[in-house]
Amino acid sequence: MNKALAIRMQAIVYLMYVVQGFALIILAQTMSALTTIWHTDLAGATAVVSAIGLGKLIAYPFLGELADRWQRKTLLLLAILAYGLFFICVPISTHIWQGLILTNFAGIANAMLDAVAYPMLLLLHHGRSSGNVLIKAMISLGEGILPIIIINLNHYQLWFGWVFWVAAVILAVALVVLLDTNMPDATVVVTERVTRAPRWQWDIVQVTFLTYGFTAMWLMIHFTQWVTRYFQLVRGFSASNAHLLMTCYSVGSLLGVGIVFVLTGRRLIPEKWLLVMLNCVALMSLLFLLIVKTNAVVLVGLATGLFGMSAAGGALQLGVAQLIAHNPGFNGRATGWYFFAGSFAVLLMPIITGQFATQHLAQVMQSLLVVSVINVILVGTHAMRVVDRNRTEIGEK
């Protein structure tokens, strides 16, 4: 594959992940306007957010393996069309059922994109995960740009729907590049040499990381869903400062991606221990944000950035790498099941938290501490299990 084609393929994928960054938080960040046009309340609007997870649940079980059989270009084209329908139509929708249908399309588009992007970038980077880590950087870029656009729309009293249509314009650029790119057919990429016939097996490692796929996604989506409203309504921040916390989170996640990219690329720290470190830092930053009662914007912004760096700076990608390493002959299937578990979190989190957020927003945010502790236990026990297994193998030799 020539270098120019590889660059074009990556440009398409990364542009679409910027748009995915928009999709992850755009409903939460425009919730007040959406409750008005849909004639519903906060609980109703958060139920619509959960439909993204429903769309993923529908799509992930089969798209992981389908991506190895269909043309990548076809799946990417379908993903662009599905995302385009979501971003163009949501701001002009008038009923909550329309929002539910359109948000399902966003979830399906997300699943299509993941199914193509992870194995394709693995191929383009010769089996290294550096390209996959950069996916998170593009998502964080989208999450960082979106609040700035909303702040400016609010400042100039412009229609909220323009932020949706900015995403549609980015999709149009990706579509133009895609239509002019002749992508090779999908191939099965195996990152490690498999010396015997591969067999998918359910064991403690599978269960650990499918659970982690759920809880790690819950942690990120839960935080981004409610952090703005929490600091504005409970902690008394201004609307602008509360929205800027999301930008601090996104900047932190970008910094985390850079750190993880360097550490994994140079193999400075074993990935299993890096995953433990990231989850411990996420827990400590959450303790500061939710337990220490300070309204100093700078300190809160720094802690939010630290949380973004640790929880959203590549921890999810490191988790799926551990699962794939356990069964290297099933890259697509492992990726599909891992993000299938994460899509349950996207589906359930808004429904569960939305029922309590109106009256108990502080407690809803504090429940994040429980999720963060679970993450530390999951990745910590896995790392210790690997160490014990290695010691046993060395002793047998």
C-alpha cells in the first residue's frame, strides 16, 4: 500500500472520530434546548441520549466480524450517511420519538466506524496500536471544540442547531475524500503469531475485560453527561466556567493520549501496569473534585484535566488491547464484544442517572467514585494475575 493512500485512509477515519467526539456529548451539552423542542423534561431527554447505546447494541455483535468481509469503503460510507442523518435532523426534530430514532442512527454509525477503524489502523501501522491510541485524541479534539462552539453560540444568541451542522460539514469533507479513495478490501489482521488453531474461550480474563469495557465507558460517559450541570447547579459555577470544564477534560485527555502513545510506543511501562496507574489517578482526581469542596476554578479545571488524562487518555484502548492479546486470533470479535459491553453503559447510564439527577445531582456524581474503585480492582487483579502466571511459568522452566 502506498503512503499517499494510507494517509487518505487515516484522514477519513480521524475526521470521523472528531465527529464522534461531537456525538458523544452534543446531546448533553444542548439538553436545555432539546427538552424545549421535544416538549419533554430532563428525564425524557436523557432517555434519548441512551438510544446511542441501543444503536450500538444492535450493531456491535455482528459488525466486528462483518468488517472483515465487506469492503471498508462501503461501511465507512454507511457510517457517514447515518451520522449525517443524525446531525442534520436532530436540531429540526419536534418530537421525542424522532430524537430516539435519530440517536439510534448515531449509535449504529459509531459501531460501523469502530468495526472498520480498529483493524484497519492496526494494518496501516504494521500491527502496532499507536494508530488506535490516536483515535482517542480525535474524539477528545471533538469534545474540546464543541463546548467552545456552544459558548460562542450562546454569547451571540444564535440558534443551538448550528453546532450540529458544523459536525455535518466535517462529515461532508470526509465524504468527499472517501469517494475519491480506492480502499483495499478488508483483510484479517493478526498481531501475534498464532502457532495453533485459534479458539475463543470464555474465562476470567474475558469476563474481567468485558466488565471493564462496561465500567470504563460508564465512567467517561457519566462524567461528561453531568459534570457541566453539577458544577453549575450544585457548586455555583457560571454557565461559561461550567462548560469550560469539558474543554479542560478534553485537553487532559489529549495530553493523556500523548503520554500513553509515548509510553506504549517505547515500551517504557508494561501496558497492564500503565492501565492500573491510569485508573488510580482517575480515582484520586475524582476524590478531589467531588469530596474537596473548593470552588477555585483553576484547581477544579486542573483536576478535571487530570481526570480526562487518566480516564479518557487511552485507558479504554489499553483495555481492549489486553483482551485481544489474550485471544490474538480474534481481533474483530474481541473488539466487537468489548465495545458491545461498553454500549450497555451508554444505554443504561442516562436512563438510570436521569431518574435521580433532578433531585439528587450531587449523589449521582458521587456514585462515580464507586465505578472508579471497581475499575481499579478489575485492572489491578488482572495485572497481579499476569505476574503470578509469569512466575509460575518461570518456576516450571
